[in-house]
Amino acid sequence: MNPPYGREIGKWMKKAYESSLKGASVTCLVPARTDTRWWHDYAMKGTYFLIKGRLKFGNSKNSAPFPSAVVFFEGKKQW
């Protein structure tokens, strides 16, 4: 999941976390905004990896203007 990086990101992270509680495994590519409420409320409940450097996609000349992280919510197995 790669949510819009604006004010709505908290809703996306909440949905990803809640989906994991229902059995879904969700991988999120997000800005590493460790000073935000959504980071503490949701990202820190998953397994997260901070990406060294700034992301750059394809042949883009510019890198992202912020650090990024991958957050993984492992779904609960339901038998």
C-alpha cells in the first residue's frame, strides 16, 4: 500500500492496521514521519524499516524530499 502522502495518511494507516487484525498482511511504503500521531498510533504497531537515503523511482532526476519507511503489518492467522 502506498497511500497519498497528505493529511489522509493516518486513515490509510489505520485501515492497514485494522485489516491486519482481521487476517490481512499489509506492506506500506510511507514517509518516515516519526513525529506524527499516525506513526505512533499505527506504524509502530507493525514491523518497520527505515530506508537509507531518499527514494528515487525510474529515470526521475529528483529524489523524494523526505525519508521513507516500509511498515509491515502481519495478519493474524485464522484457522
